[in-house]
Amino acid sequence: MCLGVPMKVVELDPPVGELGGLRCKINLSLLDSVSVGDYVIVHAGYAIERLDEKVARKTLQFMSTLSSPTPDTTGFKP
């Protein structure tokens, strides 16, 4: 399974993306004309697609619900 995540481009030299406060270097060589503030999908360190900001924010909001703890409804206690 492959996973690409939306990141906001926060620096260009060197290219850095941010996701949830985490910053990492990204490779922008597959896209033309990326600017600071753009949202891109990053897979294996490469920005592979530019995203509309509204779509990026909705995706990030959805992803945050996946990582939120859910209440234990099983009644199981170790």
C-alpha cells in the first residue's frame, strides 16, 4: 500500500514541507512552479501533485480523525 500525504510548502531553498508541525525536506523536481504556501501531495519524499488549499485542509482534517483515539467500547480490560 502506498500513501501520499498533503503537505504545505514552507521553504524553497532547500524545499521543506510541513504536516502537523513536522517539517521535512521534500523533492519538488516532479512539479513546475511550486511556491511557498502551496499544498502538495508528498509520496516517498517527492511532491507528486499540487492540491487546492480547500481540498488539502479537508484531507488533513479527515486524516486527523483517523489518528484520534476512540473510546473503548469492547469492555476489554487487560
